[in-house]
Amino acid sequence: MTKADIVNEISRSTGLDKAAVLSTVEKFMEVVKDSMAHGENVYLRGFGSFIVKTRKEKTARNISKNTTLIIPAHKVPAFKPAKTFIEEVK
């Protein structure tokens, strides 16, 4: 399902204008991205959590040049679904 499919489904089921639904969906995604960029997690009860995970520093190898390099510690976004979400998908 794409963002356009989501907008169409919400618009159809609620009777709202597609432009209003699209701007709402875009703003939701912007708020989630901005919050996570500032290190804040986003919790949606019954749906799941958008969390920021920290990856440790690690050593990697470039096998074509036979060299090692250090990948520094960094943060990555992740999604953890709620238990009710998992049960519904099963």
C-alpha cells in the first residue's frame, strides 16, 4: 500500500477532501521525522512506537581492498509494533 492508497482510503471512508487528507498525512510524517531527528520516540497506543536505536561502533572489512574500517556509533530509526497490532496481523 502506498501513501496515495492510504490517502484514497481515508478520503473514501471519512468523506473528507483528498487534499486535506494528504496534507494531514504529510504533516503526521513530518512530525514523526522531526521528533525522531531530535532523539524523541513517538508512541501511538494500540499501533506501535517509532523509536531511535543506537548502533554501537563496529569494525568492518572492505574485502576488495583487504582493509578494515571503523563504522562509528550511529542512530537509526525503527518501528516496534504494539502487541494488539501483532495479534491482528497474525
